[in-house]
Amino acid sequence: MPTLAHRFVLADEEREVSFARRKVVEKVCAWGAPLTDDSADSIRLVASISSAVVHGEGPVTVTLYHRPGRLVIDVLDANPRASTGELCSSR
């Protein structure tokens, strides 16, 4: 089965966070993924949209990728400095 994808853009306003989390779960359900209340809550929790909206710069782009057994949620803001994935550095 091919990977399904969906992308949407948010304004950098805190009120967008709950909308975005709902939209993520709705899209995953629309794709036919079997979701329980617990797994839907987990998706809402994992979607780190609030950090990007509150601490990022400019609009926030949320992209979902789904194939059976795998869901990837990619959240990017307009900050030109990409995260390196490091929590701290001694340099």
C-alpha cells in the first residue's frame, strides 16, 4: 500500500493547537486507521504542535504520513535554523 500524506499550515497562534490536534486525528480516521480512544489520545499527545506554535517562528506546517502500522507527524515552523536533534551542546 502506498504512503498517504496530508499537509496543512497553521498561523502561529496558540488557539490553533487544539484545532490542529483534532485535524490530525480526524485525518488518520478518514484514512481508515483503527483508532481507540487511547490511541487517538496518544496521537494528540505526540503531535508536538504546541511547541512549534508557541516557541517557533511564523506559520507552522504539519505533514502527516501514513501507511499500515506507521504514522509520522512532521511539524515545522518557519525558523531557518533547523533543529539538530541535540538537546544540549558543550561547544
